[in-house]
Amino acid sequence: MNTIVNKPWGNYQVLDQGNNYLAKKIYVKPNGKLSLQSHNHRSEYWIVVEGIAEVTIDEKKVNLEPNQSIFIEKKTKHRLSNNHSNNLIIIEIWYGDILKEDDIIRYDDIYNRKTL
């Protein structure tokens, strides 16, 4: 735990994990964008602590500022983007019966990682 995992859009660090939850700190570099994705076994809760997040849920986009949050139901298409020149840091909470990185279905990815 607490190991920083590098990704093309920035990095993440697992802060804590229990039976049905996992908490992460996610850093998204300026102009970084996570894949458009969904999960079969977990819901997610995002809390912005620094920067401005553009959140896509299905076809809807919303901007979140520090101290704002959003809940993402499992099986919902979603994406996190940082369209600004400042860092974006969010706290992400997973909740579900299976908490694994491979519980991901990608629909679109600017870094050409595997999609459907």
C-alpha cells in the first residue's frame, strides 16, 4: 500500500483498503484524461481536493471544484479529465464486492490502451 502507480494520465496511490472498499489518491496531470470506462463490480465516489475536474457520466459533463464530489453507480460509463494547466487531485472511493484494477471496460482511450 502507498505505492505510487504511474499511468499515462498521471498516477494513483492506494490509501486504505477494507473488505468492500478501497480509497485512492489520484493525480491527473494537466490535460490528462482517463479512459471512458465502466465497472461491473464497484461503484465509485470522487471528491476533488485540488484543481478542476471535468467528469463525464454517460452523455452528461459536469465540472467539479475543490470540496465538490460525485457518485458513479456501477455499470455507468464515466471519465475523469483535467482540461486545465494546473494539477488535479481527487480522492476516489471504490465500493463493491470485487475491488480489482481489471474490473474495467474501456470504451475510449486517448492513450490507445485496450478498449472493447
